[in-house]
Amino acid sequence: MSVPLPVFVAIPLVTAFLLPVFAKRGKAVATVLANLATISLLVLAIASIGQSRVYEVGRWSIPLGINLVLDGLSSLLLLAISVVSTAAMFFSIRYMEQYTARAKYLSLFLLMVAGMNGVVLSGDIFNLFVFLEIASLASYALVGFGCGHEELEASFKYMVLGSIGSIFILFAVALVYGNTGSLNMAYISEAIQSNGLNPGLTFALGLFIVGFGLKAALVPFHAWLPDAHPSAPAPISAMLSGILIKTLGVYALARVVFNIFGISLATGWLLLTFGIVGMLVGAFMAFGQWDLKRLLAYSSISQVGYVMLGIGLGGLIIAKDGNLAWASLAILGGLFHLLNHAVYKSLLFLTSGSIQMSTGTRQLREMGGLAEKLPVTRATCTVASAAIAGIPPFSGFWSKLILVIASVQAGYYWVAAIIVFVSLCTLIMYLKVQRYVFLGELPENLQEITENRGSMLVAMVSLACLCVLMGLLLTPGLRASIFAPAVKVLVDGVSYSANVIGM
């Protein structure tokens, strides 16, 4: 089935504007409509796997018109966005009863989804920026949705730093247009291949790296994330950590570096360094956290480091050695870890929301002994913790194993050692979560708590099942249809221009 590309933006965008009208007929109507929208996007994302094509908006041919591009990398991100947004929206049915203005929440949620889908499908850098801003503005409002002091302060900090990142990206877009005369990614890449990089384009690349680095919360551009993720409602924390920082940051950065400017030795080392520093800093900072969601936020910084390490190592191997086999393996590890982290970190934030809703606290020292009171939450949290720590046979083990094998085969033994070391650190921090949340003695004030039922449990159990089963994605058939086309997009590099123009 050939899926029309505009529907990935149109469905959430139109639904977001219709929700206030339907909300007048009752909260249930708006909730059902929003859930139908995310489920529809999930079905369409699954149907689009393995497809590649260009959609010309208004039938204006490129480079004059706007185009949407679906390739292996786009379809992988669409799948990740739809899986997490469907689970988070379903979790919201019960969780958001403690908030008012549900229609506004649902509209903002769908605007964020529309923006992310637009980013991964956009074929020109200006519209990528426009969709990035739609997603960013919605996320700023959602972080502060509780309207408490903590939420508003975190939202303001996130908005300020996010806006700085957006300014860097917009300046870079202007520089690229001034130096190439085009905004279409394929034609920009073709112009750079023909004329080479001049100082203006080199400076634009630096601005892109800083701007998208802020969106991805790469160290040292991560200052907004430890405040924003804990303050947001749990489903939004899942969206921010699970897919937003990867879509607006990691995906956009990889697309610009590999497919537009072309990977170089210096850029490969830079991405690899970002990855390693993020892994170490995020893990060490998480150790000292006693706020559950803040611990998960620092863990996200560390886990995004794995993704950048895989992509950076693959780019470095391409630029230095030209060994496409090991480069492909490293990039496969990075992209598989992106998908894995989208699932298990979303699940961890949803379980933290279930725990906070039952206990009224996020502080680890104020919990304990919850295994008996919250058995399903405990089980799903344990599965997600095992997956993120890389314990076999859970999903995180396979992506980390691929990264270790790629590092060793390419001769970067020290990179493999860092991956194993950070995995041990991750295991320790999540043993801490298990110890202080679910084990020990139940405090007196928590004797009467009960498990949250209904849609919240369904969302958590569904993601937990994915954590167990996602290793099957490495079977030859699924790997060839889901990961191989995404890896090929980055390995082919600036051949992206010929592929798009020739579609």
C-alpha cells in the first residue's frame, strides 16, 4: 500500500484543530478522537516500511517547490514516533484526569506529533526548521502544563535554550541559502559536491551542529533537559525522552552531516566525542539523583550518547578507512539503540508516572516496598530497567552488543571498553531504582495505595512486551526491511541527492 506522505502531518494537525470543537460534546469524544489519530499514524507508519518516494507539494517540481521525502531513515523514525505517541496517548486517558484543560493538552500533543513527522519527512531545510518549531513550541507548553512553580520554571528554561538552538539553525539555513541558492536538501548537497565547502558553509555546518546539539541535549548543550523532563506530565516526559530529542536533534543532525554536507574525518571524530562524553557525563550525574524522573532524565543524556557514538563511529570509519561493512554495523547499532531507547525509556517514564500518581512523590528516599502494592508497574519497570542496562535477552543488549562488535572489528577497542563500562554504570543506577522503589519496607503513609488500572497498564504492558521482543528485529527479514534501508541512507552519504532527484 502506497501511503500518501502528507497524511502523516495532516492527520495530527487537522485533529489538533478539531479537538476543541469536539471537546464541547464531552471529554470522552475528544480523547477517543485523539487516540484514533495516533493509532491511524501507527498503522500508516507500519505500512510505509520499505517504501521510498518523493511527494511534490502542489505538484511544483523541485527545487522550485516543496517536497516530502520518504526513505529508509524517515520510515524508521516515523515508526518510532508512532509507537511511542500511541502508547503515551493511551496512557494519557487515565493519567491526565488529574489535570484540567484536557482538550488543550490533546491538541498540543498532536501538534508535537505533526511537527516531528514533518521534520523526518521534509525534503528542504527551511521546512525542516518550520516543523521543528511547531514541535518545539508545543513541547514548551506541555512541559509547563501543570502550571506549578517547578513546571513553569523548567518550561521557561527549556524555551530559552530551545530558542537559542532554533536561532542557530535559522542562521545556518540562511547561510546555506546564500551560498548555494537553494533550500532543497538534495540540490544543496549537489551544489556542495560540485563547488566544495567554503568558509560560509563550514560556519553553517558548525551552527547546525550546535543548534541540533541543543535539541538533542548533547553534552555540553544539555542544561535544559534535567529540569524539563521531570517537570512535564509523565506521557510528555516519555515523548520528550523517547522521540523528541532524537527527531529534532539526532535525526536532523545525522541528515545534515551525512546527506547534505558529507561526513569528514573531523566531523566523525566530533560526533563520536559527543557520544562518549554524553554517555559518561549522563551516567555519572544520574548516580547522585534521588528524584526518580530526574535520574531518568540524566539517563536519557547517557543513552543518546550511545546513539551518537554509533552514528559518529560509522561516519569516522567511512571517512578514515572506507570500510563500509564495519561502518554499516556501527550505524546499525546506533539506529537500533535509537529505536530501543525510544521504547524502554518511554516505558520507564510511564512507570514513573504510575508510581508518582499512586504515591504522590518522586523521591526515592520516600518510597520502598512497592512491589506488593504495584505488581504490574514493578514488572514493567524491571523489564525496562533490564533492557536499558543491556541484560540479555532484552532489546538493549542487542544494540549494545552490535556497537561493541563494530568497535572491536574496526580496531577501536577503547570505544568498546567505554560502552561496557557505561553499561555497568547503567545497571548500577537502575538497581538503585529497584532497591529504593520496590524493595525494602513499605512506609506507613503508603500502606493504602493501589495500582492504577485500565489504559495506563495497557500502555506499560505493551511497551514491556516490545522490550522483550524487539531483538527479533535483527532476524534477516525484519532487518532487511526496517534497518538496512535506514543504514544505507547514511552510508551512501551525499548520494542522497542523486537518489532523491532520481525518484
